[in-house]
Amino acid sequence: MNGLRFLSTGRCVPARIVTNDDMSRIVDTSDEWIRTRTGIAQRYLSGDGETAVDLCVGAARQAMDRAGISPEDLAVCVVATCSPDHAAPSNACLVQAAMGLPENIPCFDLNAGCTGFLYGLETVRGFLTISEKKYALLIGGEQLSRVMDMTDRSTCVLFGDGAGAAVLTLEEGRLWHADLGSRGNAEVLWVNGPGPGPCTIHMDGPGVYRFAVEALPTCAKTLMAKSGLTLDQVDWIIPHQANRRIIETASRRLHAPIEKFYQNMERYGNTSAASIPIALDEMNEQGLLQPGQTVMCIGFGAGLTWGGALFQW
Ligand code: ACO
């Protein structure tokens, strides 16, 4: 199997921090309710004039600078998102324009809800196998504030804006196992529109919870079976940062210590397709990810989709 290697990562969030107390001045909620149900303490929300593409470009510039590669060597640029600035053109094409990426490469958005970054990894892996160019730019970027209903306390407290990016290359013989799937469900989680009325997030909270606490451990077990590794041999599990209780339940079901699961939803809220690349960048920056470590990323989200990747850092 030819596996992806992360050359670099980057992240970008809006300047404005909105705490749970700030949210309690907008809807009937409390810091205590949000923290105990979700583990979230604050989130970043865009200000006037800030776009999703701004966030994507901020994260992508950082990743490209750190990778030290020429844009001419990129084979593809993909943005995983379910909250693009426009239905068309894609955020990826607008990133291409803003960063002056070469014209002879495919640039497109991919929507797999909160699982987008995992779908993106397999997508760029495919492109790298057929391209003569060596590198891929993959961004998970969301401006969920554009689809948050600020009168619906059951959803608006959960989400945040942000983007994470990675520059990747393919290496022969490198550890790589993936598992992607979808259930074709539009009842549990959806964003309506475009059409009459505002585009907003609708969610059956308990339905999402039930799906997530099954999908996360099942995906982890599938990756274990495919790789022949045990969870003891995995250094980090980096799950989609939806909710602390989902991660704690998954940890119990897998009999894996909670310390193995990286968590940062306290500071960002749920940033959908951006949550895993933001987590990777934070961990990278803090030196938590070391070359040779075995890492498992697992996402789950609207669709209902799930996706996992097991690889070496
Ligand atoms: N503040 C205060 N009260 C609230 C809030 C809020 N922000 N939101 C809902 N409530 C109320 C409801 O109105 C309801 O009140 P009622 O009983 O009087 O009708 C009550 O709280 C429901 O409370 P609980 O039963 O304790 O809620 P529950 O334990 O189901 O937790 C939650 C709700 C957190 C949404 C849970 O179902 C959950 O974690 N679901 C997963 C959702 C999720 O993570 N979504 C992320 C997006 S999807 C993704 O990323 C894949």
C-alpha cells in the first residue's frame, strides 16, 4: 500500500472568540449546560466581511510555507467543506486564485459533512497515484456561522468557524489504511437550501449521538482489522471534535484510555470538516506528533458519513 505522508500542517481561525457566557446572552442557555453536554467552552466566529475562503487561505499559506515546496509541484487542491462561500465557484478555485496556484491542476470542493477531511485524504491519495506531480494541498475549512440559526439553542452553541490544511505526498510502502462509508440519511442532520428562506443547520441531537457512538468505534475496529495492529500500537486517536461525551463513550467501548484521544473542542467547538486538520496542526505545533508514531483519525457527520485513516506520522 502506498501511504500519504504529512509534510506540513497549518490552521486559521477568526479573531473573534465567543464564549459560552456570550452565547447565553444570545439564546436561553448557560456555560454549565454547554460544558457538561458537549465539553465546549468557546468557539471562534467570523466577523463582518470575513469569508470561508479567507480562513482556507490562512491555513493553506501556513502549510505551504512550512512545507517549503513550490506551488508548481502541486498535483491537486481540495477543500473539504459543507459551508462554502458560494454554490459555485468552489472555495478551492478561490483559494487557487488568492494563492496564485498553477492553472493546470484540478481544484474542487468536496462535501462529506464533518467527515470531509477523511474523504479528502483518500481523494488526494488517488490523485497522487495518477499525477506526475508530487504534492497535494488538502484543506478542511468551514464558516458554519453562515448556516447557524442563532435563535436555535439546540444547535447554535455547538459550532465554530475555522480551517486546517495539510501538504501531503505519497510514499511507496508507507503504512496506510482507510475506511469510508455513508448511510444515505437526510433526517438526522442537514443544512437546507439554497432556496426560499435561510440556509440553516437542522439536527436530531440524540440521533447524531447514537450514530456517532456506534460509527467511531466500528470504524476504529475496521482499521485495526485491516492493519492487523492492536489499539495498544496506536499512539493517537484523533476524532472529529463534535462532543466530549461522544469521545468518552467511544473510548469506553473500545477499552482505550481517554488520554489516547486528542480533544480540543473546548476551545473551538465543532468546526466540522476543519476539526481534524486543526487538531493535527495543534498537535504538530506542540510536538505531540513525532515521526514514526501511529495515528488514527476518525470522522463522522452529515450523510450520514464516516471515515477513518490509520497511518504513520
Ligand atoms: N442550553 C440549554 N438547554 C438546551 C440547550 C442549550 N443550548 N439546547 C437544548 N436544550 C434543552 C432542550 O430544549 C431540552 O429541553 P426539554 O427537555 O425541556 O425539552 C433539553 O435541553 C435536552 O436536554 P438533554 O436531554 O440533557 O440533552 P441531550 O443529553 O440529548 O444533549 C445534545 C443534547 C448535546 C445535542 C446531544 O444530543 C448530543 O450530544 N448530540 C450529538 C450532537 C452533536 O454533537 N452534533 C454535532 C453536529 S453533528 C456532527 O458533527 C457529526
